[in-house]
Amino acid sequence: MAQVQIRPNESLDSALKRFKKQLQQTGILKEARAHEHYEKPSDRKRRTAAARRRKMLQEARRANS
């Protein structure tokens, strides 16, 4: 469970920004989006394969640079 204590004289916007950053780091938003709709196993495999391909391409580009 992510929570943020508002500091003295801190604006609500900056506290919200810290909260969103904390959610991003813990992976709560990613998990919630994954559970929004049912994903067929074949679609899940296709998505993970595409992510693997993107990652390999990025690593290859970094190695060549």
C-alpha cells in the first residue's frame, strides 16, 4: 500500500507527484492496468515476445554506439 505524508508547507501538487512516483516504482499501476481486462494467453505471449524484441534491439543499439 503506497502512502505519502504531506510535509509542512508542501503543495498538494508536489505531494501528488511524489505519490504517483511511488506508485510507479512499486508497480501498482502496472498491475492494476494488467487486471483491468482479461487478456488471452496467446495475446499475453505476443505482448511479452514483442517486449523482449524491443529490449534486445535497444541493447544492440547501445552496444553499437
